[in-house]
Amino acid sequence: MNLSFQISNNRLYRIAVSGFFFIAGISFATWASRIPDIKEKLQLSDAGLGAVLLSLPVGLMLSLPISGWLITKYGSRRMLLTAALFYPAVLVFLGLADSVLQLSFTLFLFGLLGNLINIAMNTQAVAVEKFYGRSIMASFHGLWSLAGFSGAAIGSFLVTAGVVPFWHFTIIWILTLLLVLVFYKYTVVKDDASAEAAPLFVKPDRYILILGLIAFCSMMAEGAMADWSGVYFKNIVAAPKAVVTIGYVAFTAAMAGGRFLADGLATKFGMKNILKFSGALITAGLVLSTLFPYVLTSTIGFLLVGLGVSSVVPFIYSLAGKSTTMSPGLALAAVSSVSFLGFLSGPPIIGFIAQAINLRGSFAVIALLGLGIVVMSNKIKND
């Protein structure tokens, strides 16, 4: 009877934390789906929009050490509920923004709260994973990806229906409020994140830095795919206009699907081996795309890259959360800091290399990141 209750209780924790991953994913995708409308509303140029959009990563980066400290000091549950209430609410203010200054400040808050919910929900996921005693982290991130697809689909429907961003954002805010009310009771009350003395800055140890660098390589490849896949298919593959986005669709679909398969593979073969295989897939996919720049081969290549990056960040978060030298909140913040730099730096580095050589050459250079993951994964402790 007690064992049955424990199994049921663990399942409730898992469903609840998955719900918060969905809240975070749909909130971000909702904003992204209406960027063109916000651009038109404020009559922003391409350069002007780019400058305004920088406010979001600035808020995210500045909040990284603060988020880890808050979670360590006050616990991941309290910070998760706080962020889950306010992060989607900022969407409403994004819809109301009628000046560049208002939009920039609101995006800064969106980035700050987005990082807080990210670190808090991953800390909760680490706690739930310990209850299960096996890998389940990737499935949580799969819910984030699924929420991204849902947010994009809802956004497309409401844009077609002529619904303005304010009402679109309000609908999503109300939806997320209902989800918080449903799931908050089943979040983990006590985890390993809280501590009596929580320093604001903690120097990561060598192992945490290695984990961060592995995530850096994966996120750099992911950023390159997000920003340059369409350009690659248009300029290098010379794909017809109707299929210019097929490479990115293949990448994102493989990344989402891979996350739902990754936990079972990690349980069978171990995280270390799956990470090494993931790095090899990233390299193989990018090499295939650069050696044979045709629609079919490049689509298969981008699909392999999606499968490769799908499990890296979830597994790195899981391993960081088991650190014996730092609390989960601080360890996750440290890993996130390094990995997010990869996501930000990937697209511009691609551009610089493409300018110096060509776009195919820049993708070939990014392929080396997969090999970096393979090499550094040898340093990971056996799980």
C-alpha cells in the first residue's frame, strides 16, 4: 500500500513539474509568434527590432547568478510559483507596449523571469528525478518543445483570425494561471536547493565547467540551426521557396521527438554513452549537409543534428543537479550561464566565418563542436 502510494505520488510530482515546463515553453513561443506584429505596430526597422530584442538576453544573462541565489536561499518551489505567475503576465504588458522604451524594459523583465522559471523548474525536475532513481529529465524538456509547437500553432491561428497581440497574450496568460492553479499543489516542497547560507557568487569547480562547456557546444549548434538553417537552404542548397524551412522543421521535430526517447536510452546505455553518441550525431549531420548540399541530404543532416542536441542540455542539467560541491540551484545557474553564451555566440560566429570563408565552411567548423562533446563526455562520471 505504501509503495503504491509512493509510486502514485511520484507520478503526480512528474506531471506537475511537466506542467510548468509547458507553461514556460508556451509563454516564450507565444511572444515569438507575434514579433512581426509588434514590429509593425511600433514601425521598427530590422536593425531597430534587433536592438530591442537584445533586451531579452540581457535580462536573462543578468539574472543567472541571482536566480541561482534566490532558489538556493528560498527554495525552488517558491521561486517556481512566483516566476510561473509573473512570467506569462509580462506577455500582457508586451502586448500593451506602445514605445520602444516600454517594449525594451518589458522584454528585459521577460528575460529575467524566463531564466528564473527555467532554473527553478529544472531544480524541481532534478528532485523528481531523484525520486524515480533513473533518467527522466529529457522528457521534461520534451514538454517544453511540445509547448513551443503548441504556442506557435495557436499564434498562427490567432494571427489568421485577426486577433491582436494584447488579446492573444491575455488568453495565454489566463490559460497559464489555470495551469498553475492545477499543478502548484503537486510541486516538490522540499528539495536539495535550499541552504541556510546562500552566497550570491560561487566559483564553479572543474567538473561543473566541463558540463557547462558540453552544453555550450550543443547550444552553439542549436543557435546556428535556429538562425541560419533557412539561409543555408536558400543560398547553399538553393531549395525551392516552398521548402526553404524544411531543414529547420526537420531539426526541431527531431529535437522534440528525441527528448521523449532519450531517457529510455540513457537508462539502458548510460548518460555518458548517449552524450558521446549525441556529439557524433551533431558532427555527422553537419558534415553530411556540407559535403552534399542538396535538399534531401541536408534535411537528413539537419534531422541528425536535431537528434544530437535533443538530449545534451537535459542530461547536462541532470548531472549538474547531482553536484556534490554546489547546490542544484547554483550548479544549474552556472551551467546555464556557460551554455547560454554558446546559444548567443553561435549565430554571429557563423556569420563571421561565412564572411571570411563561406557559409558551407562555417557549418563545417560548427561540426567540430560535436567532436568536442564526444571528447569532453569522456570526463563525465559514470552514471
